[in-house]
Amino acid sequence: MLKSIHSQHNNVFLELLRSRREEQRLRQADLADRLGRGQTVVSRVERGTRRLDVVELWAWLAALDSDFLSFTKELDQRLKTSPVPDARFRSTKQRAALAKVIAKG
């Protein structure tokens, strides 16, 4: 599976993450201070050039006084509104089957 960093689903994740910070009326520098990191780390995450693993996400949300489970539930709901994953995540077999369907038109 390819990395999802440039997918529409990742954009949904990043928008939600950024909105949680903005709801707290925090600047990137403020969040960085809470995390004990530099502002550039927050910027890179929010721009999608640096990924967070699940433990980092948990810490990030804690720094925002945001509940991990409520965040993931909201993310799940938003992702379900665009259920077709990026074509890069389909297996070769799935892509071949889809190509046949398209070709039959």
C-alpha cells in the first residue's frame, strides 16, 4: 500500500486536526510550546509534509485538550462521506477489474 500523505482522505484528517487547534484559538507556536516542539513541526504536520503516528496523534490531541476517541469518531464520519479511496490504494487486481468495467463502458 502506498502512503496516504497526498490523498483526499489525508486532507480531511489534516483539516480536522487544524480546526481543533483553531477552535482553541491557538497559534501553531502555542501548540508547539505545549508539545515541547518547534513551530515548524506543527506547520509541517498541518501542511501534510510530516506524518503523525497514532501515539503522536494522541499526544497532539491531549495538548489541544481534545478527546482522542471523539476526534477519531468525527474523522471516521467525515471519511465515510467520501468512501472511494484514492486509486493508489487499490490492489493491482482491483485496478485491473475496474479497468475492465470502464472499458466495457
